[in-house]
Amino acid sequence: MSRERTILIRYDEIALKGKNRRFFIERLRHNIRSGLRGLDGVRVEVPHGRVLLHCADSQTQEIVKRLKVVSGIASMSVGVMVEPDLEAMARQGVEWIAPLVEKNPNATFCVRTRRSHKGYELTSTEVDREVGGRILEQLRPQGLSVNIDRADFRLEIEIGLPHTVMFQNRIEGLRGLPVGTSGKVLGLLSGGIDSPVALFRMIRRGCRAHAIFFDNQPYMGKGGHDKVQRLCRVLTRYQQAMRLWVVPFEEVQVAIRDNCRPDNRVVLYRRMMYRIAQALAEREGYQALVTGESLGQVASQTLENLNAVSRVVQCSVFRPLIGMDKNEIITQAKNIGTFDISIEPQPDCCSVFMPEHPVTKARLPELENDETRYPWEELLQQALEKTEVQDPEPSPF
Amino acid sequence: MIYLDNAATTPMDPEVLKVVQRSMRDDYANSGTVYSAGVDANRKIEQAREEIAFALSLPSRFRIVFTSGGSEANNLFIKGLCSPDRKAAYLGLEHPSVTEALDSLKVFGNDPVRLVEYREQGKMSRKAVPYLNEKRVRLLCLSHVNNELGVVQPIVEIAAMLRERSPQTRLFVDGVQAVGKCEFAETFWEGVSGYSVSAHKLNGPKGIGCLIYDDRLDLKPQIHGGKQQGGTRSGTLPTPLILGLARAIRISSERLPETRAHLEALNERLRSGLRRLQSDIPELKLRFNSLPVADWARQSPAICNFSFTPVEGEVVLHHLEKKGILVGLGSACSAHSKEPSRILRALGCSVKEALCSLRISFGPQNTLDEVDTFLREFGQAYQTLYPAFRSKAIST
């Protein structure tokens, strides 16, 4: 079949956007276009409340795969244009449902019509009934029956989009908002399970998420850096482009280790990470920091320590995972494709830099006192100057 | 770059590389086909077998079966012979492809015998032989040269004892670290039933090795298919890799006397240099896990393993890497596990000593200058890192 296909794309939240709606839809259309780069002959239309894609039959599988990672799409359905004629619609329905009944004699279906062309001679319910009746007539002997609520096959008809189009079952999209409608953020990426999920959640809220990684080579091998690069390649799938900033961090860690109270080290490292991230965000025009912290997960993630760390920056810090538990985070990491990379064994530098008993309730005066014992401003500047940037290509999926 | 991790793998010898490249281009015909290009490929493979047999002084009762490498050769022999119910024994210092293959027999209720109490400085004690007899063990598995320590098992001596005191026990030897470093005379093979070789440990290509075994044994195939190699190991033969393996073995055997002398010189330089560092750097406390003396019948000159508490080996490794020097952390197969080396622990090292260790392994391409550079950079890295670990050592 080299027939032309039509893919209907539904968005939900954008519909609520009032005066900004055009901006959101334009952004979605732009993101869909760049997500489909390299596929020839695809046409995009934006009739009221929908996005329609016209493509060749052979392209549909690839397009659906790519659309599944576009934020802002609630669901999509693959279909064909038909004549607005009851017989033609029923014929198409039988063509799709017959193979299903052959496999499963207890299969059920329903017809759902939406009519934006109000001049059409029948109402939506009448079309449901007429088309459904014709299909049932042909396939009932094989076992097909109707089930309005839990149909195996949901046949959708849209009359007057301006065309009349019929669709097969809905395919879930990512939901959320189109990337680029909510500004740019900078996420602290570690190579663990949590931080990529935190970044993903911001991407789905329409942000373009860039990443910053604190590298402590030569204490740790190149493994950590390599992992973070690959995680970024997975995250790039969801937003087409992102930047990865790699900050050499070993000098800061050595200075803190050699000069400050051992128990406070972890919080002091994090205070420096936040400071460096904020300075970079200001320079690059990123509007907020994002971290994968989840309350109480490890010693550094108590309310006291989170507060002690947040105190050093003025910009917004978002922690999308703060109220999630580990299992929820793991499930999402598996869904977005970062989990397998995150759990690869990573050489860590705990033995060199981590204290035996990290403080769980850091006290600000103590931390401030520790920070008079090493030249943090100078080290911050140095780290920023030595920071390198990479633009990871999206990994194939 | 200075590469001192030759027990993990080795760079390709330029001559071997040329052989493989040319063959990749020319010998694409399937050696199992009947047209002349296939017949030619088959002839080249048979020549390679002869070349290997000649270089290793193999008696004619041995067969060579090509495999994907040392691990497959070990698996093929152990499972092929002992599955389901032939009793096997091992020392516990072997490579995981030996120990795990033996453990896989447990599903048949065939638990391997572990000779923990019969180890003496990494070698099997003579007293093990009557025990093997008593336990009716049918196969003893040993490493010719241990991959982490370089300990050499006295294979000829053990084989002779087995013949006399435990005649039903056959001997299988993992030779992956030995070929190219040890000498093979026809007498070596007298008591050996199986022996495994891997090309990439002797400057050959990765993905090829072979199992050498006594033709009178009936091995159960582990890979079924087109019945290549008499059905023992199915799969289309990779002509270019086989030619590369044969050439690598031939070159290493031709150059063996000079290679041995060279490796010994490198090893001497390393050990004396480490001792000098120890006297120059008061906080450096070395422990040689390999034999600290030049007894080359018991210790391979290609490997030197030592500990230096309290600084962690992995951190030193990355500091050396920064200077362009690559060294080993125990065995590469377990380097990802973060567990301290099983072999070092078995030898009596504490967890700390096992974590604070490096394995230096030489190849014929290394130079004395490279050893000197390593010593200088190791000393520096140790001094840089010591303060961080000292406080740790005190607090624990």
C-alpha cells in the first residue's frame, strides 16, 4: 500500500493557554518539524485544535516513533482521508478491523465521530450508529461485537478538518508542553539515576534543559564523564539539542578536603557546585538550576543540608524529584531510557574525598567559617575559565 | 603513551596486522565451500594449524580447535569433558572463565573440588595429588601463568605426579598468559590433556583463540550448527583471524629467547626501582604480591603485582593515566566489580592491601625508559595522594 496516511496529533494543555495559544502551537509545530528532519514529503497542517501530518504509508512507523518523544503531544492516531460517505467509511473500518477479528474472535469495537463541519447532513451520533452498524453487519458472523467503554479497536472519524479522516487506536504521547515554551534551565548531572529524570521532567514542562557536570579526573577515571555524555545523548532525543558543560572540579575538592572540617565536606562541595552553576547560568542566560535531589534520600539531602546549599545562590533552584520515592524515579528512568546507563558501575572517589560521617544537619556558621579557610572565589573563577562545552548528538532509539 | 597492561591485552604486532589486513581483503571465501577460493581458504587455515603445532612443539595426538578466544576455549574443554558428572578440581586462583565454567556444572549436582588448603604461594602443593586420587577427581584445572600475579605452575612436575599417584585425573591448563612468554618442548605436553590460547594476549588480534586437546577425548560441543571443525565447534571459521593467531604464535616463539631476556630486564628494573622509591619516600610501604626475587621458573617476568597501603590503586591508576601511563588493577575482567581482587585476598592480602595494589605487565614492545618514567610518575602520584589517605588510615 503506497497510500497517503494522515496522522492526527492531539495536544491537551495547550488548549488551555488563552492568548498565548498561538505561540505554543507554533512552537509545537516547529518541534515536530525538527523532530522529523530528514523525512521527505511530510506536510504539516494546523486546523483548529489539532495538528495533522500527511505522509507516505511507509513513513508512519518512523514518524510515530519520533513523535513519541516530542513533548506537548497528548496522543496521536494514524489514519487515512476518506470521502465523507457512509459506505466508504464502513469499508475502511472493515479493512482495519477484519484482521483483528481473525486473530481474536471475541474482539470488540466502537465508533467515535467528531464533526467540525456542522453542515454535514448527519449528527455525530448518527454517523457512529450508521458506520458501526454497517461494520457489525459484515463482521458479526466472525464474532465481532460492540463495546463502547472498553473497545479493543476504537475507530475515530473526524468530519471536516477540513477533510474527513478516519483514525485507528490512539497512541499515547509524552504530554506536557512543547520544549522552548518555558525558557532555559541548567541541570546538575551526576551520572546517577536521579538527575537525568529531574532534567527530563523539566523538559516535559517545556524547558530546554542544559547540563553541567563536575568532573574529578584524575581522581576518578573518564568513566563518569563518558556516562554523562551518553545520558545527555538520550536527553537530547526529547529536545533535539542541548549543551553539556564540563567543569574540572578536582582542585576545589582537594582544597576543601585539605582545609575544612571533614564532616562538612559534602555540603561544602555542593555549595561550590551551586555557585559555579549559578555563575555559568548567569553568563549563558539560563533562568534556573535543576537538581535531582529527593528529600532524605542520602545524607546530603536533608532539609538542613538542602537549605545550607540553596543559601549560596540567588537564582531559582528546582528539584522536580523532591517528593518522589526511589521506585517512582527508577520507573521513570526506565521509561525515558536513562536507567541502563545510570546503573553502569562508575568508579567513584568516595575513598579520597568522602568523610567517614558526613554531617546530616549542617550549620551555616560552621560552613561559612570553613569557607574562610580556602580561596573559594579564586577557585570558582578558575573552574569557570577551564569549563568546556560539548553539544551531544541525540542517540538513536 | 606508555602501555604497561599487557596481561589485559596487547597491541597488534605490525607484521601480524599486515597478515590480518591482507587476509581480510583477500580470503573472504567460506572455507567450507567447494569452489577453489573456498578450498584455498581452507588450505590456509590448515597451514595455520600446522604452524601453531610446530611453534608449540605439539605432538601429533593433539588437535587444535579454533574458538573466539581463551574464555570460550576454557568453557569448551571444561563443560565438554565434565558435563554432566565428571568430577573436576581447581585451585581457586584461576581466571573466572575457568571457575565460572566449573561452577556451571553445579546444576547437575557436580560440585567442583576447590583445593584451597593445598595452595603454597599461589602454587599447588604436592600433597594435593593423593587427595585428588582419593576424591576420584577426573580433571584438574590450573593456570599455567596466573593472570594477576604471574605465578608459574610447575606443569611438567604436576603432570608427572598425577600420572603416578592419581592416574585417572587429567590435566587442563589455561595457557592464556603463558604462550609467547614460556618455552614449549615436546615433553611439556606429556601429561597435558587440554590447553587454551588467546591471540590478543600475544600481540595478535582480538576475537580468536584456540583449544589444544588430546584427540582421544570426546568433547561435547557447546556450539551447535554447521559441524565445522569436526562438529566440536560449529561456526564459519574466521580465516583472517586464524592466520593472525598463527603468525602471532610463530613470531613470539621465534623471538622467545630475546623476549625472555628483555622481560627479565624490565622486571628487574621495575623491582629495583620500586625498592629505591621505598627508601627515598619514607611513607611508601611496599608489599610484593608477586614473587619478589628473580626466580623465573616460579614467576613470570611479564607480571609484577604490588601493594602500597593506604593509597588506593584505582586513584593511582587515574593519576598515571593523566600522565599517559596505563597500568592494570588486578584482572581487567573484575576491574568493573569494585570488589577487591579475589586472587590477592586468597593469597592472604587484607582488603586494604588488595584495593591498594597495581599490576604492571610487560610486553616485548616496552622499554627500560618506560619503566623509569613509570617509577618517577608513580612516586610522584603516591606522594601527592598520600596525605588524603593518611588521615583515612588513622581514622579507620
